[in-house]
Amino acid sequence: MARFRLSSLSGVIVVVMAAAMLAGCGRRGPLEPPPGAEDPAPPPGTARPAPEEGERPSRPFVLDGLL
């Protein structure tokens, strides 16, 4: 029984350590546009321009309220 606890505990430790290492990946800060991008997105909080004639406005999606 003690051997089962030890293997369970070591398995949990391995999973927690892997999750901690994966959570630390990446860089902190705002997203960067890809190289060669001409017109980066406007800063948050600015109004979007009205769609030009001929463009269709996007339809709302069921999960839009969650975003």
C-alpha cells in the first residue's frame, strides 16, 4: 500500500511540475505584429471604422457574450 502511495505521489508531482514549466513559457507584454505587417491593429478602446459599401457586417455568434 505504501508503494502505491509513493508512485501516486510521484506521478502527481511530475504532472504539477510539467504544468508549472509549461505555464512559464512565453514572453510577457503585448502581442507583436508579424514581420512585414503594414497596418497594425489600433490600440484597444478605439472605435472601428464603419464598413465600406459592399462589405457585410459580421454576424453575431452565440458565444460572443463570453468574450
